[in-house]
Amino acid sequence: MTTCAIVGASGYTGRELLDLLARHPRLKATVVMTARAGAAPEPPAFPNDPTIDALDLDRLAAVDGVFLCTPHGAASEIAKAALARGKKVVDLSADFRLRDPALYARVYHSPHPAPELLAEAVYGLTERRRADVAKARLVANPGCYPTSVLLPVLPLRAAGLLDDGAPIIADSKSGTSGAGKAPSERTHFGAVHENFCAYGVGVHRHAPEIQQEAGTVNLVFTPHLLPTFRGILSTIYLTPKAGVTADDLRACLQATYGNEPFVRVYQKGQPELRCVQRTNQCHIAVAASGGLVVVTSAIDNLVKGASGQALQNMNLMLGLPEGDGLS
């Protein structure tokens, strides 16, 4: 049995990893810790849960892989400690997603805590970077919104099917779990119930991540908060090159992802949150709309947008079957 540690196990992504690993046939979470230095152990929240132990970096020596489910800024020191002990690391925070430390400082309002590791961190959009992930020591797990946008957009840009002079317009909606476990005025029940709103317009921290990976700054990204707990649906407005049709874009995505177990491209119809919730699936549809093409994608933000993709990446890094624990 291969073993792993979850650091930051009390948050939503840590909790999701515990659930996924409970059904994994070859990987077991033998170290489950808080990410907060000096914090006391936390008793089980539910009868079948493990105790969340105090942070003890020396315990990382006893496992094969380490999942970091921490707030941004807190993962880097733990990542360095795990790498120094020869461990594979998947970071679910934002610490290693942006390759430019100056950009990180502007987006997250503090200097990057480990710029020396940025060059080797692999951006773990699994279906697009599988070979690199398999060889990596350190993987930056993508953000949930970027996953929903990049999976459909990257193959279309790589195939040269889009008008590079036109903006990519991504209109994305997420359930409240995307904001994390800490309560806030914006996410408590009374604020969300029977409500719907845009937020972070023009300033959301995931926009630079999408721009970096898509290779363009010509992006309009607007997130919205849905009155649901989990799931993301992104509606992406694209301008194809002259002579390129919606059928051409759909055919490109079907050829790219036809053999992928966790990506489904629809021939007709539209994806819905209920079709992807609690799965590691990304569902994609393509439709013509005037001179534009509208691509919709749906994922579970806690699974394909976080813990499921992290497990997909760790499986590859540890030489395990990629789909273990995710089917």
C-alpha cells in the first residue's frame, strides 16, 4: 500500500480528499494533519473520520506523497520540507500556479514565499500535462474556475481555430464551497439563499492564472456565486477564425478528449451541474450563436476543480493507475 499525508485536512478540499482516499485501492492517508502551526489536534467531526493531528513536518518522512490543502502563502514552507524529504507534493493552494513571482505578489498582495521552486512546479491540468505531471516532484493543482475554462479552450487555441484578435469571454458560476470553509457575510446561508450575484469583476485572482495558461491577456473573466454548495458551470464566448464553424470546434474537442475517462464532449444538449456533482468529470458542449461559438463546461469544483484532480495527479506521480479512487 502506498501512503500519503493530507496537510490541512479540516477544510473542504482536505475533507474531499479523505472521502476519495477512503475508496482508493492502493493509496492510503496515513498522516492527517492541520496546516496551522501550533494548533491542537482536532477530534473527529463525524464517527468515521480520523483525528486531525497537530502539524508535525517530521511525520512527512513516513509517507510517499503529500497533499497540501492550505490557504495560499501557507503551502510553500511545508512543500519545501516535504521535497527535502524526497516526497511527491501536490499543492492545492495557489502558491505555485503563477510562474512569475512579481505577478504572484501583485495578485496575492505579498512576496512569493518560495520563488526558487516556481521553475520546477508543473501546472497540473492533468489531461493537458500528463507526461510532465508523471515526472514531477511538485505539482501546482489548478484553480477550479481555470480548470473549467482551460480544458475546453486550450485545444481550440492549440489547433488555431480561434480569432486571436477577439477576446475570450468566460462567464462562470460557482457554488459557495469555492470560497472555502471560513464563514463570511457573502457566503452565509441568508446571503446566498434565493440570491445570485457577480463578484470580483475585473479583479478576480483566477484571471491571471487563465491568461498565463491560455497564453493570452485578451480575456474577460467574470465569476458569479450560485445558491448551491458545489459545482461550476462556465459559459465561454469564442470568436472562431473565418470559415471555422461550431462543428469544427466540437470535432476538435471530441478528437482531443475522445479517449479521456474524465472529459465528455456532448454531441447535442447542454451540461448541468447535477450531471457532474461528486464526480471527477468535466462535461463540455459547443453551440453556434450568431457569429460566435458558445462553449459550456461543467465540473464539481471540489472534485475535478480541486481534490479529484489532485488525486489524479498524485496517482500519476506515484506510478499508480490514474483513475484509482475516482471512478
